[in-house]
Amino acid sequence: MKARGFLITFEGVDGTGKTTHVERLAKDLKAEGHEVLLLREPGGTNIGEQIRQILLKREHQAMTDISELFLFAAARSQLVREVIRPALEQGVFVICDRFIDSTVAYQGYGRGVDIDFVKSVNEAAVGKTKPDLTIWIDIDLEVLAKRLGKRTQNNKADRLDLEPTAFRARVREGYQKIHEAEPQRVFRVMSMPNIDDTYEQIITCVRREIL
């Protein structure tokens, strides 16, 4: 029997550079001999990718907060049962770009949906499949606004990128509260001007946890 794998999730407000660091970590862990599976949320399955299109289309501005919550949960439930659990049972290192904390931060703190209700929906979606380590990439909101502004100019912004600064501030506050409640699981990384400085914080934390 293989030892159970390790679930690492990355969190943060959109525009923090998560995807770049997720891909770099996966590459480094593979180079060190680990079997690695890289996933994103929403997505990672045929059903999840179709839900992703619904959630992120800029044309879907009329989506209600509860519809958004349930769509994220539906994609997550599929991903956990179809992909994540089987991989962990085979001893794989699973790295996921977003997971349950995103829903608490975005739909709970950002949208204002009752936090306990959000957590209950998360619980139904994932059951006992929880992250072993969560990397929260934090960023100054003024710096973030400039990054997202470039996305909009390049017509690459999705529906969530178009939210106002006040929304992103609430989401960031949500991540801060999650971190304060579970400091042993959630590791805060501050986004630095030099991308290598940011990544050094991440890889140092991951190696400390998996050794």
C-alpha cells in the first residue's frame, strides 16, 4: 500500500500570481522525484470545466450569489470524488489552484453569504478531503488594482476580475480571518516585486511541511 498523498492548495485574491507559482512548485516537486498532479478550480474534470465557463463568463453578471456558491461547490464535489481522492490514495502530491477557502473568502466575506452556510456547503462538497497545507498569497490592494487594470485593457478579465476594489478588500479580509483561525494549515506569503522572492517563501514552507 502506498502512503497517502499530500494535498497543497493555493489561495489569494485574483491577480496575485498564484498560477505561476503553482506551476513552478509542481515542476520542482516532480524534479525531486515526487508524483505530482496539478489541478485548478473550478475545473479539473469535464463537468468542472463546463461549470467554469458558466462562472467566469463576463456576460453572466446577473448570476445570484447563491447560484455562484452552488456552482463552485458542484465543480468541487466532482473534482474531489473523480480526481483528488483517488490520487491521494495512490500517494500523489496534489496541488490545487483554489479550494474550499476561496468559497469562504469570496462567497462568504466577499458576497456576504452567511459564513456558516458557506462552510456547510463546503462540507457537503468535500467531506473529509481537506488540504494538508494551504499557501495564501497576499498582496497590497493598490498593486493588485494595477495588475487587474492591465488584464482589463488586454480584454483578459473574467467576471470576477471586474469586481470593485471594495469587494477584493472584503475577500482579502476573509483570507486573513481564515489564516488567523488556522495558522498551522494556512501559510501567508506576501507577494514581492521580485517573483523569485515570493516563490522562495513558498518552496521553503512546502519543503518544511513534507520532509
